[in-house]
Amino acid sequence: MSFNLNKPKVLVSIIIAIIISLVILLFTAIFIKNKIVANKIENNIAEGSTNLNSGKINEAKENFNHAVSLRKENKETYILIKDEYLKSGRLDDALSILKEGKNNKITGLESLIKDVKQKFEVLNLEDEAYQNEPYSLPKKVKFNINNEETDLPVEWKNTKIDTNKLGDFVFEGVATKYEKSVKLTLHISAKIISTKEISASIVQGQEYKLPSVVTATFSDKTIKEVAVKWFPNKIDSPTVGTQNFIGTVASYEKKIKTQVIVKPKPIVYSKQIGYISDVYEEDGKRYLRYDDVIFLRGDAALQASIKNGTAYYENGEYFIDDDYCIINNIETTKRYLISDNASINLIGWVLYPDNGDIYNHPASYDTLKKCLSNNYGRLLCYIYTQNDVIVKVEGQYVP
């Protein structure tokens, strides 16, 4: 039995079958390749995410860059990497990867880029300038780029600055590389152009503080007080003469000079009478304790005695013994410094009890101390002082 085959039709069928098989094999190979690439992309993004969470930023960027290089036309890759950066708060890297996708001809990323930009905070800066002085906006500004301080060049929208006007003026700029916005508020204030000269004159030993403020005239013609710091900052009031001081005021380039003249303290003389009750030394200096009294003679003594009831009355008349009266209504002891050159004079019978001498004679400090002990710790004397320092002691005879 025989068959009549159409050889050309069979050949065509075979060829078609082969082509179909090849196409299937090709699409299968492409599918497998795409799957492999997709897996690699997925693995790199996952590994990059792990490194990002561990703080290994450079390693994460290498993973993400490798993922992009595997298929630069894959929009989903850029979006996934953007999401990973956003999770870590790295807005700048998120924007950068989307811009890279746009540069690689990926469409439909504009809205995502806009969303990321809206998350950026405007950097607010403040600066000061003085009236009529030149001022230039900074060419670079420190920005926080992915949590790191970075100096970036800034393009300002308006660079014209008029410092003649006082007030606050706002300038806006952009760090183009990272599309970071900055707003600078410039405070233009009046400048000190002069200060009022000051000087003082005090008496030796007088307490005096240098002024904490000085009167200043500003560029806007206003006058007000401003704080000043002095060097030196204290006056040596015990030292007689002219003392010079230099003052500085914030934001004023000139130094302020002032003089304080310390004049000699006027000498105040006094003479008084009372009881010396003690003489002693302390810290290398000599002192005495003194109780002021009123010593009266004659009619004044009589009248005082009548008044205080110590006078005698006989034959219709008042009289007192020895024609003197000592009044000591308030017994208060004062301390006086004795000058090293003080003159000391004591009654003769105090120095030499047996001779009855009623006149004063020179004596030493040690002799005064000894006589005080011999007279029951009490000697009636005049003291002469200069500025409360004893320069002379003079005994008073008591009948």
C-alpha cells in the first residue's frame, strides 16, 4: 500500500514547527533572564536596606547602585530605593535616586520628586548688619544633608542689599545641588558713632565704682545708654593721683577712655578728753581703748555738778571739791589706732608717784602701758587725732 505525500507542505510544516519551538525557547530564555535579573535587583535592594538600617551608608549605596545598573529602565527599582531612603529619614538620597531615574529617561517620577521636596524644611537663618555698612549674603551655607552638616553654595533670588534702612529684611535662596531652600532674615540696626566722655574725681579712700553704662549716639541720631566693660575694672582709691581706664562696648570698634582723679583725703583734726582703759598690739599695729568724757572747770563745773546732784550745799551756797567736774553719762569704749610717731606725754606723778609732779613729761608707748597698769587700768588724758589716728597723748592732772 502506498501514500502520496505532498513533500513541499510537509517541509513548510516542519519549518513552522521549528520556528515556533525557537520562539518558545527564546521567550523562555528571556523570561528566565528577566526573573534572574529581577531576583538580583530584589536581593540588592534587600541587602541595601539591611546595610542602611545598620548605618553602613556607603555599602547600602553600592547595593542600590548595583540594583539600578542591572536594569536602568526599570521604574520600580528607583521607587523601591526611594522608599528605603525615606524609611531611614534620608530625604536627600531619596530625591537623588528619583532624579537619577528621571535622567535615565524614566517617566512619571515628577509627582514623586515633588512629594519628597515638600518634606524638606526651609533653613531659617538670621544675621545682623549695621546701618550704612556694607553687607554681602553668604556664598555658602551649612545644610543638614542626610543628617550631616555640609557647606553648600547658595544662589540667592535677590542680592541687592540697602543697609541705609533700618529693620528686618528677608532673603531667599536655594542650594541647587540638593534643591534646599534657605531663608535669611537680616536685622539692620543703628550703629554707635560716638560715646560721651566721662571722668570722675574722688577723695582718697572713698568708695567709687566705674559706671556700668555710657551714653552713646547712634547712626539714626538716637541717644541711649549702653553697657561698658572696663580694664582695669577697679579703682585703687587709697592711691593719690590720676588713674586711666579703657572701656569697651559691644559692636563699637573704638575704645572709651576715662580718668579718675584720686585727691588726698583732707586731714580732720580733733582733740578730746577721756579715760584710756587699754593699750595693746594687733597685726603689728598699736591701739588704745578710750572712753570720752566731759571735763569741766570753774563755774561750768559747779553748774554741771548742781545739775547732776553731786554739788555740796552749805550756808546758802553750792560748792564742789577741787574745782572740777567729770561727766560720763554714757560709758562707751572706742578703739583708736596709735600712729608710729605719736607723741606721748604723761603727768609726772603718774610716771613717778612719789614726787607729786603735776606737769606732763615725754613718755614711751611701753611706759604708757606700764603706767596704765599701775593706775588700775584708767588714765585721764587728752588725745589728739588726725583722721581718727592718734598723733598725740597728753595727760590731764586731776586734783
